[in-house]
Amino acid sequence: MSKAVFCIAKSIEQTESIVNKLKDAGFANNDISVLLPDKSTTKDFAHEKHTKAPEGAAIGGAVGIGTGAVLGWLAGIGSLAIPGLGPFIAAGPIMATLSGAALGAATGGLTGGLIGVGIPEYEAIRYEGKIKEGGILISVHTANSESIDQAKDIFELAHAEDIASTEEASVPT
């Protein structure tokens, strides 16, 4: 069973700092997820289900110079629309979950997608509220306790909010 650590960052700069520290600590790009409201895209771009931007160039223009490179390092970056909430930028394992079955029927919403990446329902509801207010969700997925503690330390030192960890259920194949 794998575990995940979650937090809310309050700005792009704080997010960039946390992602850089996670990268420097040896966390893999496909173990880190970021989810933030996309306040600058056009309606047409926001409804594109899964736009990949390997270099982060398109995302960089939307969220700030330099940040595109940091988020571009993460796996599966793109823009997606969440029914009833609008456009988001997502990267990492959360991108696949949010653009997949959790939102396919348009009933899961953001809370359903967050539950899909292993966040307990009560936390998912709280995180959805924070994200709606402009917060940025960062999560790290790992299989060992030392990495969980290391990620929590990085989040705490960066003054992230709402830090939590959980075990993730295995996805049936």
C-alpha cells in the first residue's frame, strides 16, 4: 500500500519552491502532483481534456515565467475543466485521475477526483474549498515512512497549510 502527503500552498512562488525542494530531495516527477485553478486560460483551452506540455511552455505563460519549467518537470501536465468549477492546471498522478473516470460522468467533481487519489472524503471536501479560494494542492506519493516524514518536513519548512497524510488503496486491475 502506498502513502501520500498533501498540503495547500498559497502562491505559485511557494508551489515552485516546494516542488524544487521535493525534486532536490529525490522525489520522482511522477510521484508529485500539483492542482491549481487556471484563471488565465481561454474557455476553449480550458475545455481541452488532456493537453500535454512537456516543456511547460504553454503553462508557463498562464501561471508565470519560470513556473512553467518547474511544473513542466512533473509528469502529465495539462489543463482540464471540472464541471461546475471551471478550468484547472494539473500535473502528476492527479492529472490522470481528474481527467479519467472520476470526472467522466461529471458527477464526481473535484471532491470525487481527490478521493480518487487517496484523500479521505472529509479532507477532500476541505481541500476543494481551499482550491476554490485559490489555494494550490500539492501531493507526494511514496511507499515508505521516511519519505512521508521528509515530504512533511519540506511542506512545513515552506509554511504550507493543511498538511495531511494518508494511505492509498491499491487500484484494482
